[in-house]
Amino acid sequence: MKRSGELNCIIKKLIDFDNISVGFKVEFKDRGSKKTYVLTENENAYLLEIKEGNRHIAKINLNSSEDLQNQEDLSDKDKRIFSKLFDCLNSNQVDKISISGLRLRNQTLSNSIAQPILANVSNKMSKEQKNELYLLWKRGKKEEFRERLYEIVKDIIINMLTEKIAETDDLPSSIFPTSIAIDKAPNYYICEPEETYTLDTKIELFNKLADSKCGICGQRIYGVYVPEDWVEAKEILENTGYFPDFYNANILALAGIRGINPGEIGPFEYLFYLLDKLLQEMFRKFKRDVIPNHIIELFVIEGVGGGKKFFSHYVIPNLNEVFSKLYQGNDRYTPYGISKIKALISSFLVENWNIDNNLKRNNSEIVHAHINRLLYFIFCHRKLDMDSILFLEDLKMKLGDTTPIRYLEEVISWM
């Protein structure tokens, strides 16, 4: 497949080997009793398992093979079978390798396209590769083992991704949806009639997903793609300190709002906290010389961990009008250097209201939903959603906080 070198560079950069653990397995299936015996060698230990279907009959940890005969919970037959499995390991014969903790640093990519691929890496290893790795392991050549394992895993991931991108009409991920997103705001997926992408388009979308700036908020993972040619944004983001590896955005630090509930932060609210810092810095650093005339893209995965996920992909029109209306000019900032739109949004957050904590918790979901809707209208339609503003003002007063929303009239006059 063309551009495979590009894919190779992306995956090499994203593979995270920091927290992996490896186990070498040999197994025996007893047809008479329909039991499966599994012996796993981990770091300085062994795990013995007897299964019947999906049910575990026994799980025993041993420090060495010499401890086998002392296990009173095992029958003589069980001990004979496990003894033969130990002989297999001693002969450097491995049936399976289990790899836990393997992930990609980019969470949107790891939890969408890459998740089923990562789960099947060990199944794609050849018998020769498994035995080669085990031999390095047994000889104590841990550095060589780790380097070789990395190369094998990298090549398998690249090959599987190449096949997936090249052979499928769509990508069942946040690039192309297999389900309808929970979020009610319009998203840009085309489900009916089904849309198919050319290879070049799929690779381009994959690259954007891989290069997104990621963060987790409750049960959602967000990724924001900033175009490569927006060099000023790249420079600012690299120097903020909020992106230690660009794939784990500290959105709570970016928001700077004490007590904010990350589980209720919606996609456009997340986008606002990220872009607010960026657009503020653009005004301070570049003044009128640079206008952010770029389209950005927002990827959303709803549902963390196993189970069904919902995917959304939003295309945000260029930010020049938002920037000029809300960030370009000294009068757009408070005496403390905070953008007035940020101060306004902070006033709307129930976490900042002077009300009982139980009322805050009970109203958090609906308040964040209206803030998300308000920011959606700002980013996508360049106007304020007065229905959400009036709702939030009214709710704040009804719950007992009568302090005014800061800078509301000014922001309304700008928009």
C-alpha cells in the first residue's frame, strides 16, 4: 500500500511500551475430560490454570517447577500433565504469548481503530517469533528481548492497520461511524446512504486522528486536530505545559475552574477550554499579524473501556471570526488577563454558583449540556444561543444565586 512509510512513522511514535507485562503460555487440551490445562510463565513466577469451557476449576501460583509435586489440590493426573507442560517450556516451546498493558499513546486512536488490533497482536505472532522471544527471555537478555518484542509488535500493528485501511470500504471507528452518536448536535458522519472513502482519503483521516490532541472527560475521550500548517498554534501548544506528550491533555488545568465536573464536560466545552488558551496566547504574542484562518476537527468517543461505543466527528469552520470578535483587542480581557468569554462561561458553570452542593450535583448535567450548546453555536454558527443563556440565567436565580453573569452584555454586543 502506498504511503506505508508514513504509517510506519506514525505507529513507531505512538506505541507505548512503558507498562507492558508479558507471559509465555503452553497448554494441553484433555479430550477425555474436556479440560484445558494452561501453564504461564511470568516474571519470576508460574501460573497453573485448569479450565472447563469458560469456567476456571483451579488457579495456582508457583515460584518454581519443583513446587508442583507439593500441590495437594492437584490430582496425580493433573501433576503429570503440568509436568509435561514444564518440559515444553524447558525445551523453549511456546504456544501463546500474552501481552498486557500495550496501548497507543493517542487515546482516540487506541480506543477506536487500534483497540481490536492491539488485542490480537499476540495471535498474529508466528511460532518461530514466540520461541525466539522466549529464548531471549530465558537467557536473561531483557534489553534484547524488549527491542525484539517492540519490532515484532510494531510490524504486526502496521500490517494489520494497512490491511484494515486498504481492504474495508469504511473504518469502524471515529473516522467513520458504525453507530449514531448520543450527542444531539449535528455531526458530519454520513450513515445513510452509506459513504465509502478512497484509500487516500482514509489515510488522510487516519493521520488526523493519530495527530489529535487527546483528553479523557468522564466516559468520553476527545481528540482535537489542529492542522499541520497552523504553525503558530503548534508552537503555542508545545510551550503551554498542559500537553506533556500531546496525547493526554490536562483539560482541568486548562479550564482553570476549581471543582469542575469532568464527567459532564461536553465536546464543544472541551474544545473551548483548549482553544481559549490558544487564542488568548495568539493575541498576546502575534497581535494583529496572525489570524487563525484554519479549520479544526473534533473527534469524540463516548464510552470508555469495553462495550459498545458511540463515535462523532465534528468539522469546525475556520476560527477567524470567533477570534476577531472574542479575542482580538485588549478590551476582550479582564484586568487579570482572562478572556471575558472565559469569565462568562465560568459564571454559567454550576460549580461556581453560590448554592448547596447537592443542588450543584443535581443540576450539573443539564447546566453543562446548555453550556455545550452555547459553545456549539459560537464555534459553528458565530452567534449566541440566547435560549441557553436565558435558561442558565433563570436556573441560577431559581437555585438561589442572584449574582450577575460577568461580562454578558459586552459579549452579546461583540457577537
